[in-house]
Amino acid sequence: MLRRQTTGSVVCASCGTLVGVNDDKCYSCGRSNPGLWGYAGAIRRLGSDLGFVQVVIIGSSVLFVLMLLMSNGQIGMQGLFNLLSPSDRAMFQFGASGGVPMFLANRWWTVLSAGWLHGSLLHILFNMMWVRQLGPATAEVFGAGRMIIIYTLAGVAGFLLSSFMGYYVPGVPLLGGGAGMTLGASASVFGLLGALVAYGRLRGSSAETSQALMYAVVLFVFGLIMSGVDNWAHLGGFAGGYLAARWLDPWKPERLNHLVGALVCLAASALAIIASLVHYAWMMSS
């Protein structure tokens, strides 16, 4: 429960220095309102990621169940990798991205919604495992606000690249073509790996860079040998996360506008899912 503190001291949300709960400015890093209106302590208790990982896991799980319910019994049950697969219609309805939704149906907002949707039970379990592993680690070095921004921008970059390749490029040797329809959190997962690689390079730590890069390479190679994996979304997500991390500069203290930007990203993603459902209903009624 977020209880407001009105007296005493709290830890500055940016630099970790002890400040008065009602101080207008942190005298160490210069952040305005370092006590966050008395909620800094309660927010910090949510964890380094401010509960974002739980939001992703719960939100993605609820949407996955809703897609199954809207599949009207057309649920894939063939093999381990397609176990509990929602119908293509349900995926499109809730906001899957790709060449078809983006360029044929003009559903450009799906680059925001697709990262919250998944195509099978194994798909969501695998992705949520990596989100749980990488989300807090990225938040530790970038701050929760910047981590959420990186996560969102990486997903957008991944789905933009995959959609473009799926519509305009028939295929590339080894990598294959982009996706006619694509979804899943893996583009954002690769973005978090890209951000950690960027952090290691900025810090000059070859160990941190090598570990994150090794995870990315192993996952990418796994995607190359498995069928139905959107390798272009992975590449785009990694590049998007890397560039976003360089732009957001982890060496500077996290500011209030980073948290505002994170809330905008979350709101935009939620609106994209709503827009997908409304647009689908309009298509069906036309």
C-alpha cells in the first residue's frame, strides 16, 4: 500500500542521498522534489523496477487468457511449441503487429500492443522468464523509468523492422523474411540485453558487456534454428535497446521526466491494445 510520509527523511529517488521528505531539491544531484511528495519510500519498496515486471507478467497473462477465450475454440494444441495457441483472428484482434496489420490494415499502433501478446503457452512462459531476469537488472543500472522507456522503444523498433521486412522483403538467407503477423515480448527482451551491452561499453567493463552479449547471441542462434521465430524483431529490438540506452545515458541521475516518460509508454501501450479492439469491432461491423 502506498502510504504517504509527511515527516522525517527519505532516500533521493535519483542519487540515493538521504534528504528531507519535504525538501524542494536534492543538494547532491539537484533533483527537484527528491521525496516524490512523500511517496519515495513507498515507491522504493516496490523494488528497483517499481513493480514493472509484475505488471508485464500479469498484464501479458491476462491478455493471453482473453485471446484464448476469444479464439472460439480454435486453439492450437499440436506439439509443445504450439500448445494453447490463440487463433490468428484473436491475435489480430488484440493487436498483433507485422506486415499484414501494419501495411495492409493500417494498424500502425500495433508496434506498441504486440509486445504484450503471446502466441502459445511456451512462448509466454519463456518470455516472462527473461523479463523477470533482465528487468530488475536493467533497472538497477538505468533506473526504473529509463528501463521502461528502453523496454518500450526496443519493442517498437523490433516490430517496425519485422513488419517492414515482412511486407517489402521476401527473405534474406539464414535470417529469413520478416513476419506477416508477429507478437511477443522477445523484441523488448533483446532490447534489455542491448541496453546492458551499452552500459558495459560505457562503463568500460568487458565482463558485463560479454555476459549480456553472450545471452543475446545464444538466444539469437536459438531463434535461427527454431521455426517460427521472428529474428528480425530480435535484431530490431536489440538495436533499439542499445541506441535508447546510449541516448538515456545511465551515468546521469534518473530524473522525474524519465518516470513521466515511463508512464507515457505504459499509457500508450494500453491505448494501443484498446485501439486494436475498437478498430477490429469497427471492421467487423462495417
